[in-house]
Amino acid sequence: MLLVLLVITNLQLPFAERVKDFLSDGFHPFLVFMSRVENTFSFLKDRMQGYSGLQAENTELKREISELSGRVANVSELERQNREFRAMLDFKKSTELKLVSAKIIGRDPSNWWNTLLVDRGKVDGIVRDMPVLTADGLVGKTIDVMDNSSRVLLIVDENCRVSGWIKDSGTAGIVEGNILAGGGGAQCRMTFVDRFAQVKTGARVFTSGLGGIFPKDLLIGSVSSVFAGDRNLKNTLYQEFNITPAVDLARIDEVFIGVGVKPVERVKAVPTPPSPNNKPGGH
Amino acid sequence: MNRLFIPFLLVLAIILLLCAQCTFVYRFPVWGAQAQLLPPLLLYAAFTLNLPTAVILGLLASAMFDSFSAGHFGGSAIPYVLSVTLFSGVRPIFFRNRISTQFLSGCVFGFVALFLQWVLSGKVMVGLHVVLPTILHLSLFCGVLSVLYFTVLDFICRMVGVDPGRFEEATP
């Protein structure tokens, strides 16, 4: 043994290197194999140990995702409301009408009426036949007023008739609802329009101010289809159009009730006659 | 207590369904029209309670419905009470617990109630050809709702030990 030990330790360097390399190469596949086995065991061990932790983490992440999704939806809804409120505020500032904001608290349960219930009533100064609108356009008018709530007849109801006119062509007519209303597809129609009037699809219809309920120049909607195109005008007294309301009546949550004209605007609109004491250079 | 359970349950259901109908049901139109939730419930009342109680429930439902609607007060009373009376009268010849009976009765009850509501709403100028498809669609939906109501309400009744099919035979 001592002899072998002495031989090995006294081998010449190049030869010793070759032996070392040979043995190294020979054992390489075993090392690789063992290394892989070790890795696999190590991975399995980690996995076994972390499984319960991962499950808990997964549950927590799912909860967080669900919470964040809820928040995102909330933020989207708040953004939408914010946009609406800003538009309403801008409209309230810019219009000459004195407006009272109202929240929609209910809809008509019947299919034969298109009405809304809003949270403003007699105590808020609301009376019958007041115009109801949003920043986008006309919604309807009040028909029943209780102490703390009012019922609003929508423009898509057949019983609601508004005197309207198309600014582009100067065409006048009566806008009324139709029975195909109720829900998202609600429409109006404009009747008693001069049969020779040239009206294009998309033309915007405004209130004419006649009738005493609706102020002038409130947007009602736009012409969606013209009946006269497929009818012989010689046999008709007037033509009719379908009108798509400017306001999405199925989606509104807040409206304005026009309770009158702003006092300041009224003063501007009706200048006071000059009195004898106020003549220029009178002093 | 047991005798009063079903009427009270139905009063509660009328209030809840009507509030739901006024607040969010319009967002889920059935074939383009607003679903009517009350007629199937009144059918349940007609098939479960005695005639006077069912009629009183019909009147209550009608009063509440009309107070939320723009139609004149009492406009729904005749449709509801007439339908309840009709179905309460023919109840002995029907097998109440069969799904087919519930569905078909719901459809017919819905049609009678909705058609009469339309006739009495003062909007007959619109034309039957426009209204009839809507009424038919809603009647079909009433049939579906009837099956649902019978299943759920019967289940609730049995949970508290009341057999809705035998309510009439209960000793006073």
C-alpha cells in the first residue's frame, strides 16, 4: 500500500494530469445524472414545502384581483358620473333657465306608459307642466306633483306632444312618442310636417317654444328616418319622421326640472326703459 | 299562524317585486318590453289561497301598481281581480303542482291581465297589431315566472311547515 501511495504521489506531472482528466471525464456522466437527481429532489422538496404557502398566496391574490376589479369598476362608474355631473353643471351655468336637479327614483311599472318618478315635489317648488331636461336635451315634462316627488312624462310617450322645429330647414311640426317605446329603443316621431319640406336624416330637432311649456331651442333629438321617401306625397297632407331622442332615456339617473328663467338673465333679456332722471347727461 | 303565513309572504313578495320592477327590471327588457312580475304571483295566490284572500291580494297589488304608474288609480284592479277570480274558480280542475299547469296557467293569466290592462289604460288608439306581440311575449315570460314562483314559494312554505297545496283544507 505504501508503495502504491509512493508511486501515485510521485507520478510525473503530465502523466498525473492525464490520469486525473481521464477519471474526471469518466465520472462526468454520473455527476451530471446525480446533479439532475438532486435538482429534481430539491425542486420537489421546495414544491412540497411551498404548496400550502402557494395555495394561501393564490387565494390572497385572487381576493386582491377581485377587490381591484371591483375598485376599477367603481372608478369607471365614478368617472362616468363625474363626467355627467360636470356636463350638467356646465349646462346649469350656461343656460338661461333656472334649474332644479332631481334624482330618478323609479320608473313606470306598466308597459303602456313611459314615465319617471323623481325626488322633487311641491316642497321644492315643482308644479305640473314644467320641462324636464338634461345637458343632452329634452326628457319630458312633469304631469303629477306630490309633496316630495313628481312624475315625469317622457317625450317617447304618445301622450307627450312637443312643438318642434328643424333649424337647418326651418321645418316645424309636432313631436310625439310612439308605442314601440319602453326601454332602450324608445323613439319619437315628428308629424304634421309640411309635405314639401326637405329634411335629411340626422337633422337635429329643437323645441320651438310654442305651447308655453317647453322653452325654445332645447334639443329634442335627431331625424333617424324619413317616411316620405317611400310614400307618394300627392296622397298625403303632411310627412312624418322618426326621431331618436338626444337623451338616452334608459340610462339617465339625474335630470333637471326647469322651474323658470334666471332672474339675472331676465333682467338682461328685458332692458328697463330709461327713466327721465336717468337720461344720459341728465345730471 | 300557519294560515296567515302565505298571505303575509305574498304581501311581502308583492312589495319586493313591485319595487324591483320600478327600479331596475326595466334594464333587462324581455323581447323589448318591460317584464311584468306581478301576474304570476297573483296566479300563485289564486291557486293557493281562498277566493276572498286572493281577491284582497289582487286589490292590494293593483293599488300599489297604480300608485307607481301614470295610469289612473284603479286601472289595474279589474284585470287583476278578474284574473284572480277566474283562476280561483277553475282551480279544482287543475293539478296545481304540475309544471305544465303552472306554465300554461301563467301564460293565460298573464295574457288576460295584460290585455285588460292595455284595454283599460286608455291607449287603445295605438292598435292591437302593435300591442299584441308585446302582450304575447310578456305572457310567455309570465308562464316561465309562474314555474319559478311556484317552485320557490312552495319551497319556502314547506320550510316553515306549511303545505301550500293543502292550505284550503287546513282547519280554521
